[in-house]
Amino acid sequence: MTLTAPNPAAPQPAQPAPPDEPRAIKRSAGFADRLFRGLARGSGGIVLVIMLLVGTFLTFRAWEALRVAGWSFVTTSAWEPDSKNFGIAAVLTGTVLIGLVAICVAVPLALGTALFITEYAPRRIRRTMVSLIDLMAAVPSVVYGLWGFFFFQSHVVGLSRWLATYFSWIPLFRVDGAQADDPLAPLTVYTSSTLIAGIVVALMVMPITCSVMRETFSQAPPGEREGAYALGATRWGVIRSVVLPFGRGGAIGGTMLGLGRALGETIAVYMIISPVFVIQPHILENGSNSVSSLIALRYGSAGTFGMSALMAAGLALFLMTLVVNFIASSIVARSRSGAGAEA
């Protein structure tokens, strides 16, 4: 048996390559990044703590009234804390009705304005329109209240009378005591109504609703826009098939943010409505109320127990607006998460 030495020139068998492994990436945050992250987390934590403290304070101050009233607090219409007969059924109904009237008026205005700014307005006037609409949000509430009481109310009474005359078969538009066939009948039954207060509040919440819609519509994917135009779509076709479906979440979120703002409006509603403490479902009829205007009306003359009852009403309004705004924020966040998608 002879042994042969290996030939160094002969090809050697290939060695298996080492498996691919991801390279560890080390993140080294600088001082500026750590400072910014700490400030951001601290700001978010402070906001949550403030909200928790507000809720705790209202609950603590309202506990005495809630313990006395029990569940009847949400079913009683009268407001007589001194005789232990009080509740928020009437003012809560008025608050919701004023908010719904405001949203029904504000949403079409905000939607049309947002679409005009993002899709139709020339660039040279677009910035001016945005500034003017945002400026509406800076007008004090008392100015809207004065305008609504001294000017707008006298001009909308005719509309209220027309609605009550021809649409009184709808319960919301029925006015008790109105004489539709008498041209000399007094118009005071139509003043200081839920409709007037709701329209004035609608002008106050329209800017924030329009702002959310405008930002959402402007982020519609340009690839989908160009694809729609390439297929022969008109401008309205692009709006209907691309912009509105993409901005549906933002439009709903902006609407709910406006609703949360309308539910808590105080001064303008307080100056316009004639407060009543009965459930008033007729939006054209004189007399309405809201939780915020109740607090403004009775705060100065309330005793110890009456103040606790007002704190309970404020707690109910706080919880209601908190829920509405949380839902709105979640919807807006979901709509923005898809804003970067390109066709």
C-alpha cells in the first residue's frame, strides 16, 4: 500500500460560510436628545397629573351632594339644593341639544371651507383664508354672546317662526303657545332658544373643526390624486374618491372635538338663553339651559351644600367632555397614522 502526498495545487473543498447575523447597533443619545425626551415625557406626565387632580378635586367637593342625591341626580329636573331636590336632567338635555345644533350647523360650514381651501382656493389667497378662519377662534366668547343677543337673535326669529309653522309635525320644531295663523302674534316665544344658542356656538367651534379637516385633507396621498387625474377624474371626482375617504377619520375626529368644545361653552350660551329647569326638547321655543350656564348663574349665590351640588354638575360635564375628546383624539390619531401612505 503506497501513500501519496496531497497535491497542493488541487482545488480544496469549499468551506461553509458563517451565518449572517445582524450587526448590533449601539445608540448613543446625546445630552440634547436626553433632555428633549425628558421634557416631553415630563410634559405628558404633568398633563395627566393635572387632569387627575381636577377630577379628584371635583369628586371630593361634589361627594356630599352626590351622597344625598344618589342616582336621582341624573333623573331630576329641578334645581333646589336647599330643599335637597336637585338634578341635572334638564340642564344635561339642554347641553346635549345645544351641542348637537352647533355640530349640525358647524360641520357643513367647516367641511365646505376646508375643501375649498385645500382643493379650490388659489395659492395667493389660501394663506389669508387660513389666517382669517384661525382668527375666529381667538375672538372672545363674550363677543359672540353680545353679537348673538343684540343682532343675530332678531334676524333668526323669522326662520324659527317659519320652521315652527311648516315643520311643527317634527317634535323638535314644535313650539307650545305659538299662533302660526296670526301675523300679529308676539315673537317672544321664539327668542332665547336652543336654536339661537346652538348657531352662535357653531360659529365658535367651526374654526377648530375646519382646522382638523383642513390638515387631514391636505395630507391625502399625492400618488392617488395623480392616479385619479390620469384616469380622467374631475376635481370633484378626486375629492369624492381620494380626499374624502382618506380624511374620513379626521373629519369625524374634528367633529367630535368641536362637539366637546360646544358642550362646555359658557358665556355665550349664558347671555343668549332664558334658563328653565324643565326638560325642554323643542329647540325653537323660548327657554333652555346648560350645565355650564347653570354654574355661571348659581355660583355667586350658592351656599355650602349648593356649591357641592354645582361641583357635582361640573363633574358630570367634565366626564362627558373628557369622554368625547378622548374618542376624538383616538380617531384623529388613527387617521394621521395613514397619512404617509403613498399610492
